[in-house]
Amino acid sequence: MKIHLVLMLVFLLSCTKQPEMNIKNDPWEKLQVNTDFQKITIDRHSDSAEVVNIIWNKEIYNIPPKYIVEDTVTTKIYLSRIEKDSLKNWIRSSILNPHLTDLYATDYVGNVELKYIDRGTTLSCTYNSVGEWDKVSENTKKIYNLLSSKTKLSRQ
């Protein structure tokens, strides 16, 4: 009888929710949202973010696709401190608690990489072949909605 109680207690304790990982003092220098068509870099100490739109030469095609970068167009978008804090929280949460998704797209479409950068340390989470990356989780939807309100944003 005592063995059953001990086993039940061990089982119940092992099923408790694991605490979310923490980042001490929440330091960050930059955040990045990278897709196959864009690279968005948010600098903590700047009121703007750099958006690099990648233009591919589509004459070369392999499986998986390996296009050649034909050109890049760099623009700036402006973000308030509150918007940057929201992006930081959503990106951090996406990295520390990644959403394991059943989304899958053929032709290697829909890749996004979220990065949380502080000096020499980079934490990241990558979703590959998910189609429209804003549908992966609530956090990716929020990230997409905020950034797409500032610039034309690639869903794939």
C-alpha cells in the first residue's frame, strides 16, 4: 500500500507544469525576424528598425530552392518603446516556449526565424515549411500583425 502511495505521489509531482525559463534582467540588444524574403532587425536603443527586402533571381531552381540574391532594398520603420517591448516579449516567449506545430507546406515554403540577441549571445527559434508563418502560434500572429501595420510583410 505504501509503495502505491509513493508511486502516485511521484507521478503527480512529475506531471506538474514546468516553469517557464527566465532570462535574468531581461537584457537584449537586438531582435530579429527573418524570412526567406525579409530580414527585420529591431535595435533596443533606436527608434527605428531596419527592414531588408530580398529580391531573388528565380532563374535557378533546385530542390530545395536555392535562388541567387539579385538585390536588396533596405528601409526603416519606426517603433515606439511599447511596441518594441511587446515584440521583445512575444519573441522571447516564442523562443523559450516554442509552439510545436502540425503546419506543413510543400516546396519548403514559409520559413521564419526569431532571434533574441544580447551582445555575444543569440537565442533563436526557427519554423520551417509552415506555409504562412503568422499562423504558427498566437505570438507569431501578434508579431506579424504589429510589423505588418508598419510595412508590407512577407507571410512566407
